[in-house]
Amino acid sequence: MRVVLASLTTTSAGTRDAGTPAVVTDLLWAHARPEDGLEHVTPRATGSGIDLYLFVRAEADGPAVTQMRPLLERARACIAAQGYVLVAD
């Protein structure tokens, strides 16, 4: 299992509600597919947004990151509706 860090930053529309990390986690699970290999998500609020630690079934770091890109893309619009954008890697 590998860990992939996905950092989100708030937009001007972001609300910084204490429950938002849990909502973002739920959005990821709603968009996850078995082939993504997502096993667990741990969100951590930061001063500028949310860090998502994505635990992924993968043999190495490179494939883990590659596996998470489509998931994050599928969830992008819903995450943006919560006032967050993915920080480019």
C-alpha cells in the first residue's frame, strides 16, 4: 500500500466549515471505482485548505499517483462546489 498526498486550497468561495474535510472525503468515495485501488482517505485541515492522504493499493509510488489522477479528475467539479481546488503537482 502507498500513500498519495493531494492538497486542496480554498477558493474565494470556500467556506472553511469544520465538516468540509469529511464532505470532501465522502465525495472522493462517491467517485471511486474498484480499479482506482483506493483503500482509505485521511483528511487534514490546513491553514489554506485540506491535505488528503490517499492510501492506495499499488506496488510503487509512481503507479499509485497515476491511479489517483483519474479519481481526482472525476471528483474535481464536486470538490470545486465545496470551494476547493486541487493544487497542481
